[in-house]
Amino acid sequence: MRTIPLSFLQNLGVDMKRKKIVLIGAGSSSFMPAILRGLINSEDFRGATVGLVDIVPETLDLIEKTAWRIVKDNKLDLKIEASTDRRDVLSDADYVTMTISVGGDKAWRNDLEIPAKYGWVQSTGDTSGIGGLSRGLRHIPVAVEVAKDMEELCPKAWFFNFTNPLTPITRAVCKETSIKCMGLCIGVDITHNYLCAIINADKKDTTAWASGINHFHFMYGFQWRGQDAYPLIESRLKQAIGVDVTDLAEKINDFPGLDLRPDQPVVGYQKFSSDLFFQTGFFPGPGDSHVSEFLPHFFRSKEDYEKYGIRLYHINSKAESTTSFIEHLRAIAEGREGVDSIPMFEEQMVFGVINNLLHGSGGIIHLNLPNHGQIPNLPEDAVVEVPCSVDTFGVSPLVCNAIPEPIASWTRRWCEWDELLVDAALAGSKDMAMKAMLADPGCRGIDASSKMLDEILSANASCLPRFKSKIS
């Protein structure tokens, strides 16, 4: 594969004591504690400054206390800055992460429950469909405003976006500003881990690459010690659903050493993703709950989700986890629990990217970046998820093969939807938002969609300042 240089950074000889990372949305229960914990093991941030930003003063205060507890207990050479105004801490930042949730659980509940009244059922409601659209209308303007502040206060900084809907948000920042922005998600890694578990292979003995868009990628290459492992994966998945696979033992013998590993049952069987794999030849990810929302024409009722065993998202459990998260942070801040109680996952991507940018290890990481030929049969400039080489020269996305049909047609439709959503969010246009709804393959009809949009815009009006004068 050849590479396309995205940008160039001159990081050699940098004074690390001047490094600064700003975490916007510091109260995020899903990402922020793990990123803070990741600073413990990051030699690159010794003597650096960590800026914490959250618009809720009480949450910010708790996160700041937690950060100082981490610094104290681990004897870290870090400076902590905190503010409810991002402009107070953005100056001279080198890296900025964003993990926000405008409107919080209340707005997310509206994204799920209002469409459900009109028969539009969603498993997650944060990426695609009406839930992703509503979330995008809230988050896209904020992300662009952050990037515009960065143009003024830290124009050379990298912007790492974790916030959903990740693809249109990243697209909006790249379209409207000059800031270097990438979308970060562990989705491909989740799919990689799952396929390793299917055949009981050690991950270190496997290689995998995927392409597509965030939360809707397909694994186009999966090898175990250099050998195509898809035939074995197919047999194991068929075995999991009770199909008699007479040649499974023979296939296992084709992979020397793999037969010595215990033959564990397939755990967490992804029925819908497996069905797509049997039909297309490539395994999608990162799990049925996300993949299903990009193919809503397969899911017209709760019964369709139940057939595949896909759990519909319950906002009450999210509210409960948020409460638990706050109590957990309070216990850490007060010294009643150790920092090692914080789970680690997302921070590995952030610090992996930063480490490669600074030290040139040249590792391959799946990232979300504008399409400049990486996937030849997807729209130019659409944000796509592909393997990238990351080193001191910057980020170089790898050029992938054209996506096969019908996967390409499904994906192109969502790339076009992303563009409609970006334009609607930035213009504060109800008419454009309606066009995005009509372009959604899960659309429930013109009248129902119009009423649904009116109700969602009204319910979330306090989070949609650009729509204020246009909400009926």
C-alpha cells in the first residue's frame, strides 16, 4: 500500500516541559478518567500542562480534584489548569481532545424516546439515524467553535475528536477550519479482539485492517501468522450457531500451533454481523448494536432487533452509570479508592498517536480522516476510517482497495447524509435537517418525519441556539 501524507510535524528536539494537552468535556464518564490515568504512564508529558474544561462547575471541580490526586499519588511532574471557559486554557496547546455531551442524558433520552413514539426504534441512537442527526445538530456547532478558537489560540495543535456522531463532527471541523483534526475510536480494535476470540488466537500473532466509516467498518484483512484466517473464522461462527462443520478440525490443523489452544465456545456471538459476513465475505464492526443502525431497512420493529438479540439502549442504565461514575470519582479524589480502579481503553489511542508523532515509531493505527483517495469509491473529503501510518512526519493514511458492493452503496449513502447533517447543523436550518431525515434509509415517511423533527427540536431547544428562531 502507498501512503498519502496528511501533514508534517517537526517534533524532534521539542522541550517536553512546554507540552500541553487540553481535555474539553472533562466530565465525560466514558473517556476522561481513562485519559487522565493514561498520563501516569506517558513519559511524553512529564513537566507538561493538562488543561481541564467542562461547563458544569461542580463536575469540573471534581475532575480537577481527581487529577490532582493522580498527580500527588504518582508523584507526577504535571501542572493542572481548569476552567469552564475553554479559551482560558487553550493558549499554546499542542493537543486538544473533545468528549462532550451537549444536553447530557436528558437530550439523549429525547433522541431515543421521541422517535420510538413514531415507530423509529434505535439500539444506540448516537451515531446514525434520527438519534445521530439530533446529536449532530447539538455537537457539530460546538466542535467547529472549539476549532475556530484553536485557530486563534493554538493553530498548530492537533484536535482529537472522540464525540459522537464522530464522522460528521470530524468532517465539519475539517471543512470549516484549518485545524488538523482526526476522529479517534476503538471500534476497529474491538472487532479485531472479537475475531481473535472467535479462533482463540493471541492478538500479537494476528494482523488486521479495516476500512469504512466510524461504527460501520468492514475487516478486509485478517491474518494469523501471515495466513488468511477467514476460512477458520467462518467455520467457527457456523459452529457457534449449530451448523455441522465437518472440516473444522482440518482447518484448525492448517494453522500450526493454533490447535494446541483450548477450543473455547464463541462468547458474545454477533448474529447480525455474522450474517453479513456470510453474505459479503467480510466481517463488520464494531458490534451488532452499531452496525444495525447503519442498515435500518433490516430493522423496522422491536421484534427485528429481538430476532438478532440486539439490546435496545436503555437511557435509565446510562443515568445510573453516570451516578456511579460521579461517586467513583469522588472516592478517588478523597483518597478512598486508588487510580488503578479506573478502566483503561480510549487513552491508549490518544497516547499511542502522540507517542508516534513525537518519536516516529511509525505504528499503524485506524483513524478517521478526510478521504483523499484512501477509499477510491467513496466521496472525496468524506471522513473515512482507515489504517494510518503515524510518525514524526505526521499522519499518512494508507490507500485501501475499493469497497465492494453492496457495502459501498450502503456507505456512500451515509457519507452523503453526513454532508447534509453538517450543513444543517452549521446553518441552523430546519429545512436542511428535514432533507437529512429524508435521505436516511430508516425514514418513516414525510409526515411522521416532519412531526418527529418538530418535536425533537422543541424538546432540545435549549441545546440548539442556532435553531432558536426556527423552531415551531
